[in-house]
Amino acid sequence: MREAMFWEKLDGNRVRCRLCPVNCIIDEGQRGSCRVRKNIGGKLYTLNYGKVSSMAMDPVEKKPLFHFWPGSCAFSIGTVGCNMHCKHCQNWEISQADESLPYIRDVSPPEVVELAKRYGCESIAYTYNDPVIWYEFVLDTAKIARREGLNNILVTNGYINEEPFRELAKHIDAMNIDIKAFDDVFYMKIAGVPSGEPSKRIAEIAKNELGIHVELTYLISPTLNDREEEIRAFARWVVEHLGDDTPVHFSRFFPHYKLASLPPTPLETIEMAYRIAKEEGLKFVYIGNVPGHTGEHTYCPSCSKPLIVRWGFKITEYHVKDGKCKYCGEPIPIVGTYLKKQYSWMW
């Protein structure tokens, strides 16, 4: 436990958290919506600093990041809590928990960096639950990682206020931002927050102003955010506000948590989203959670040949040379070079 960043004191020993757009007003002795920031004696404290619930060596493609150091290893860590309460969360056991979770382990920022280096990882990914509410620990770890030559990756809903994001972003190299839907009704009913606009704004700042590598994930949930006009509006926003070279991952929903009664997303719906995004001008569109689908591959936007062939998170062919298509010379926006790695799971 340590004093949190980005909060203000209010009358009656209350505090207002300024970390994310929820902007919780918290009475003394109470916690914010994320469950891991608490008002103690009129001060806001973070309760999950150094509390690690999950730790593994992952291919960077699992984040998913397809255009950032392909084939490399991301040392992935997560904690507990989240500032959203998605009814379909696949990691709800940790995202909707607090620091009392019985199998949590205490790890310091230097220990995380040392583990990443020991196991030959090129980056640290803050993932599994949302790293926004682990802000202080992520910031401290990312600073050390950067000094030690490691990349820092955020896998996030992007639901963070601009001031804290800009401070953290100084140490972040890549982000996968989860755009839940392109309709605020979904955010209110399914994610438990008023709007998705803050996440879109953070994506724009990250890519256009700060030069962070950004990829987007859109999980298509049957009957909830799978309307053709909604997906088309999302694709148009990406092209107009982030650029047609922004990688977009349409991911297939499987029943989880409070939406266990919904069926998996029909394959034809995923393929419809893929087609619409291409029609709207996106050059790099991917299909996720459908191993073996041709939508996992990277194609040259000029000659249409497959440049990176994948099976799930594994690269089986790679035809990008010096940042260009090997066949026609078209520039391909990929950060870093292909690193073929072997992985083993660890706690």
C-alpha cells in the first residue's frame, strides 16, 4: 500500500480520484469503482502496488501486437481490479477481484525487470486485467525497464485521464487498446462506464501526438456490438483519426462471466467485420480467436501477397525485408525486426 497519484482532497475527508474518467468521489474508509484505490484518513492509497496475480512469457502476438517486434517475447504481468466491469470479461476472476485474492504474489519493479531479462524477453507487457489501475507500479517498473533496454507495452481499455496518461506515456513503446464498441449504450450496459469517448481520445493522443505504436482490438459480441453500421462507423473513425495503416484486430467472442448464455460469435460475422474494414480503407485487418483463419495473416496492401503467415500466435512465414514487402517493395509499417523465439510458461 502506498499513497496514490492523481487525486484531490474534498470536504468531509472525502477524496476525488483523478486517474481515470470515472473520477470516483470516495468517502473515508471506502474504495473506488476499481476496488483497489481506497480513502484512508482523507488520503487516497493504492492497494495493489506490487501485487501480481499473473505472470508469464508470451509471444508479443498474443497481446495482440502484430506489427511490433514480431516473434519477440513479452514478459507479461497483471494484478487485480479494473475501472470497467465488463459482463463478458475473460479474466473476471482477477479484474473483478481485490488485493485479498489468495494467490497474489508481491514483486518489486526491479524484480520484474530482472525476471524479464533473465528469461530473454524484449519487452514487459502490463496486461491480463487493466494496467490503468496499477498506475504507480506500472510507472515505476516502466522507468526501470526503459533504462535496461526493454520495451514497455500496455494492453488496456484506454480508459485513463489525459494528464496521467501523458506522464506514463513517456515510458511506453506500444499499446493495444480495446475499443469495446462504437456505441455508448454498450459501454453503459456491458462495461459499466458512461462512454467510450475517453478511450478513443487516448488512442488518438498516443498515436498522433506521442508516436506510440498503437493497435486496436474490437471484440465482436453477438447481438451487442455486431451491427454492420456500427462496425463501419468504427472503421471510418480509425481511418480518419488514426490512419489507414493502424492494425485492427476483430476478435471472436466466447461465452464468459455474466454473458455465458450468449453463443460464440458466428464466423460469418467476424468475416463481415473484416470485409467492411477493408472496404473502408484499412490496410491491416486481422481476425482473432479463430486459429488457422487466413485473416490472421499480414498481406501487402499493394500486391496482396501474404507477407506474414501465422497460425494463432506463431509465425510460420515472414516476407518483410528492411521494412518493405519482399515482392513489390511496398513499405510495411512494422516496428522492429522479426525475432524467432521459443516460449515456456512460468508463474
